[in-house]
Amino acid sequence: DTGVSQNPRHKITKRGQNVTFRCDPISEHNRLYWYRQTLGQGPEFLTYFQNEAQLEKSRLLSDRFSAERPKGSFSTLEIQRTEQGDSAMYLCASSPSGEQFFGPGTRLTVL
Amino acid sequence: GQQLNQSPQSMFIQEGEDVSMNCTSSSIFNTWLWYKQDPGEGPVLLIALYKAGELTSNGRLTAQFGITRKDSFLNISASIPSDVGIYFCAGQRTINQAGTALIFGKGTTLSVSS
């Protein structure tokens, strides 16, 4: 399968814990995006990488959130000191230029 | 901020019927995309539209990019049970020198009874 992959698919954590998600984009896609989706809503943009450079961050991305793409391939999204409001589906998308192709997402539940 | 208004919010139809849903925006977009999302999965790209007035088909799906660049619609003909899901429109905006981000509508939930 050559699509976008994300791990883990599901994560349950207690409030205050740190969590890290991984995204493997489609090979050779130089653009990588993170989105967050809550129930009943469409995905909302969080951040964008072109190769290894993080070029844009949404105001939704608080100081507790950090994303990296160290070698311009896979990316990680870390949430520190999780809060119940962080519960959502975290989606990764990659793109060669215009169209964005999404992974299956990581469903985070913060208890 | 930019928002997309997607309607209807939900639809309940019989198998074989045609479906139409639309999306409007207060802002102009240069690209419109339509995605379908199944429960617990990520959105899957259905159709991308790049030019005002463009009409594009993908099997039983047809989408159009409005002339004003502020709206788009998606039609599904002869619906089948596997069409069930949530359909999202998305407008693409430039966020940086070469990057773009998608602004999504809230989705149209389609239910098909056989």
C-alpha cells in the first residue's frame, strides 16, 4: 500500500500525559499537513511542512503541540500535558503540489 | 476567518435516486475539492476542481466549480448503498510561498436505503 499511513490508529491516555503520533506520507510527496477533526466537524488545519521545514502553524496549535519532520520524510506530532479538549481525530495529509491525500487518522481519547 | 457553508447537513434517500449537495463561501477559492469520509477513516479525495466554471465527472459523481469561485456543487447519480458516508467540500487557500491549506465545510451525511 503506497498511501499515507498513520500510527497508532487509536490512543487512549490520561489527562496530563504526553502522546506522540507518527505520519508516513506518500513517497516523494514533499508537502505534509496535520489536521484535527472533532465530532460533527470537518478537518481543521494545524500545521504544514515543505520537506523538513515547518512553514506554517495554525493558532489552533498551542504551545503544548509540537510537530517535526526531521528528514523530510515521516513526521511526528507530539502533544504535551494532554487535556480532555485534545480528544479528536488527528489527520495527516501529503501532497506533491495541489491535491492533498489523507491518511486514516489517529483517534485520541483523553480521559 | 474563512468558513464554508455546506448543505444539506444530512440526506436520507432511496437506492437509485440522484443526490445533490453544495458548498458556498464568503471568500474566493482557486481550487475546490470534494472528499468522502467513512466512519473511523480519513477523507478520500473524490474530485478536484481548478478552474471557475469547470464541470468534472468521476464515474457517477459530477462536480462543478462555480463561476464566482465562491461555490461548488456535487451530484451523485443512481445512488447505491456504498455511497453512504460523509461528504466534505474543501476550498484551498494559499498559506505561504508555496503551501496551501484546506478549509473544510461541516459535511453532508448521506444515508441510502435499499
